[in-house]
Amino acid sequence: MLIVLVYVRVKPDQVEAFKSATLENAANSRQEPGIARFELFQEQADPCRFILEEIYKTPEAPSAHKETAHYKKWRETVESMMAEPRYSVKYGYADEV
């Protein structure tokens, strides 16, 4: 398993549009065979900050995910909504690392 946390800060006037596009992408992503979990979290203290939690079943699954039409649509749609570049941190279960 590979866990990826993607940290995103969006422009204040783009929060709702970002949520809508990202929730659509998440719903489609959950249908991929290589994805175990795909969630969007919004920070309570700062609603412009989000975390995407992506849990992949195999090390190859993230590459396959990035080739899907829904991911490419999401990436293109939300790029201009971001207040700063998104970044990710990769994790594994402690007993598997």
C-alpha cells in the first residue's frame, strides 16, 4: 500500500468550485482497481486549505491514476484555482516500510 497526502491551498473565491471538481474526481478515482481509498478533507480553521488522501493498492497505481481522463480533467480544471502549488508526501504503513 502507498498512502499519498496531497496538500492544497486554493484561492478564497475558488473554494466551492475546487470542492465540486475534486469531489467528482474522487468519486471517479474510487472506481479505479488500484485505489483503496480517495478522500477530500477541508481544514476547519482555514477553508481554503485541503488535503487529498489517496491510498493505492500497488506502487504502480499512482501512475495509472494520472493517465485517467478524470484525473487529467481535474488537473486542468483546478490548476488556476490554487493559491500556491500543491505538494504531496508519500507514506507507507509502519509495518510495511
